[in-house]
Amino acid sequence: MAIRLDRLRWWHLESAARLDAELFGATAWSAETFWSELARPESRWYTGAFDDDRLVGYAGLMVTDGQGDVQTLAVSPRARRSGLGSRLLQALLGEAERRRAVSVLLEVRADNEAAIGLYSRAGFERIAIRRGYYQPEGQDAHIMQRQIMAGAGRA
């Protein structure tokens, strides 16, 4: 599978919403939510992962006042265990550095061991727990953070 990363555009949003629904069920983003994110390029940045023209993953970042926040990161089941999640995360960290973020935060379901492992391998550390954050099931979230050394060549 030769997957390329490219900027997520408006014409990809229906596919992104379908994949989000497949992966996240009741908490999935709608195409309208993706639209509202793409409408804020001054603070938001989204990349898609494409196998030919098929969207197989995406990730989004918000940066405001020197603080980055991973908005979303998703990989289709057929593209998992290929290193794609790591590639998407590294793209977000690179963009965070370009936007001069001092650090990047994210929330991850406490029961999502694969994602926690991905983030830990990328240098994120758990700094807090939000009890009952994910609704409607009331699942806890781990708040994780990674420092960014803007201008020092690290991402």
C-alpha cells in the first residue's frame, strides 16, 4: 500500500465523515464539523492519507497562542499496523513546530491502548485524566502533552 499524505480539502469531507462514523460511532464528526474546522486555516491544519484517491486516514491540529492541540487522528481498519498513525502524528508535530507551538496536547480514550502507545512512542506523557470525558459511554480520557522545541530541529 503506497499511501501519500496531502492536505485535506473540502471535496474529501464526505469521505472523512463516513470514515469518522465507521470509527467513532455516536461521537463521530459530521461533514459540517469538518467544514467548520477547514474554514479556520489561521488556527487549524488538516492532512489526509490517501491510497490512490481513497481516504484511509486523516489528522487535524489546532494551534493558538503557542499551544497545539490534536483535534483528531484516525486510520481506517484496512490501513492499521502500517505505520500510518505515526506518519500522521509526525505531520501534525511538524506543523505545530512550523506554527511555533511550544507544546501539543491531546485527549485519548483511557481504554485505547494502541493510541496511547502511539502517542507515548512519539514523546507524549500523560499529565491528567478527565473523568467521564467521552460520552455517551462516560469513558475517561488521558490528557497527554509533548513539548515542542521550535526552531531547534525537533518535532
